[in-house]
Amino acid sequence: MNNLKLLTPGPLTTTNTVKAEMLYDRCTWDQDYKVITQKIRSQLLELAGASMHEYAAVLMQGSGTFVVESVLQTAITNEDKALIITNGAYGERIVKIAQYMGLHFSEYRVDYHQYPKEADIRTILEEDPAITHMIMVHCETTTGILNPVDMVAKLSKDFGKTLIIDAMSSFGGVEMDIPSLGIDYLISSANKCIQGVPGFGFVIAKLEELLGCGGNSRSLSLDLYDQWREMNRDGKWRYTSPTHVVAAFSKALDELMAEGGVSARYTRYRKNNQILRERLERLGIHAYISEEKQSPIITTFLFPNESFDFGDFYAYVKERGFVLYPGKLTDVDTFRIGNIGEIYEEDILALCNIVEEYMGVMVK
């Protein structure tokens, strides 16, 4: 296979050293492997600015969606009610999970290119005191919008609600002080900004909240509380863990620290995004999200004209070493380009040159 560079929101391009960690077989019961698990949990709390006396990091097998569902299974009872704030497909997926589970919830939805409005949320909370939990996606990779987590966190504090944030595509790439924000459950995945590979996700949970969740889950395998209790003893996962992926993630965390931490990675991602937006704008390819709402994670672009064929464009770019992402909107034709992973300024410049060549060929 060609060593393509993935310009996607995950899975993404990883370093050779991260991939090399997966060449070794490890036993889930072995003490050395348990040490790796505990190291990861400690480092995740460090990234979150959280104390082990106030928060716990819990690892969970599966994709990010599995981990989101594990939190909903464990943190929300049949007597609770959630307010789910949506402006993209991943918020809508949380709604779908809630429907499958039979949870009580209300959805506050705004257009994909808009922020949720503080006044609207405040009104909902004032008019419906039955709401106990608030849920929102931080970075909606549907569009690349970075939602106002500070505003939503403040409202959750003002009204005394439990706050669940899906930070799947932002944690590790956007600085967040979890305790200061007062987030009760933050959810993310191994194969996003920390630049590991797919196979598990994690939750950074406030201990005060987690301790009250025993017996809540309707699912055995997705019981976050039981996973935490088992893992907290000595680092043992309840059921077979993705050992190769865990070792790769441990290496990826070390490489994040070596790069300079989240602030340095954010700077690199942001630079990638700025170059991409500016260069494609000059080619007549406009970003869907306005600059002030744009995350450094992934950018959604509008088709430049009616004759633009994404399949042909995708193949042209892939033949030259880069993999892009199709759009996820239904009302307008778009495609997406990720800015994260082991991708640097020279990669983005090379991609922009390829896009410029393609546009020139297409015009002719």
C-alpha cells in the first residue's frame, strides 16, 4: 500500500514510532501492560488539568460512539432528563442513542453553521426544571465548527446541571481546563488529536458524579462505572482490551508532550487550517464555516461550481498522496479536509498546490 497522508478527522496520519509500538504482542493480565494503562490514565488527567482526587480517567473499548453511549448508559437514569444541544450530525447521533435507550430528553437544535444561543438555552432551562443533564459536542466535525463550551459550561453551573461534553475531535488539540469549566464528563477517542490509532476511547469523569452511578447502566459491556472500579484497582480492563492500540496510544501521548503539549499542537493545527483556508479561498473554494467559528480540526468547503465532481477530485488528490473526506451535509454540496494528525505546513502547502493544479486542469 502507498503511504497516503490522511487529511481526515480520524483515523489520521500517525508517526512511524507510534505504529512501531503495535509490532509487539502484550498480555492483558501482565503487570507491565497494566502499568501502561495506569500511565495513560494519569497523563490524560494531566492534559485535562485535573487532579486524581477530583477526576478519574476511564478507558473504554470501541469507537468514540461506543464511549458516548457508555456515558449516557451510566450517567443518566430513567428518572433524569437530558437537554441535547445539536448543530451537526454527531449531536444528532447522541439524540439517536438517547432514543434507542428510551431516555427522557429534549433537543435544542440550531443550523449547522450557527452557534447555540445562550438566551435560548437559558429559557429552556428556566421553563423545564426537570432537566438534569446538558450534552453538547465541542467540535462538530460535520462542519468543523467549534462550539462555545465556556458559555454552555457556565449555564450548567448557573442551573446546577450535570454537563457532558463530547470532545472527541478537540481534546488534545484545543486547550481546555476541565475543572475550571466544571465539566462532569468529557469524552474523547484515541485516534483524534492525541494521534493514536482507532480501538478505544476515554472519559474524564468527575469522581463525585461517577461514584453515584453504580447500577445505572442498562448495558453490561458499556457500564462505565464498573469499568472504572475494575481499572482503578490495578489497571486491568474488565474485558479484552485492544492491547496494540493501547501501547500505541501511550507512545502518542509521550510524543504530544515532547511536541510541547496541547498549546504547541493547537498552534500547528491552527497554522495548517489558516494556510488551507487562505489558499483555497484564492482558488474560489470557500469555507462553509465563518473564520471566527472555525476549529483547527477540520474544514468544510463548498463545491466551487456546479460542474465540480468530488469523486474525480478525490481520485486526483489521492493519486498524489492525500486522502480527503466527503461532506456530511444534506442541504449543500461540500467536502472536508482535516488539519490534524502528523501533518505539517509543508504537507498543507503540497496539497494546496495539487488542488491548484486540479482546478487549472478542470477549467481547461
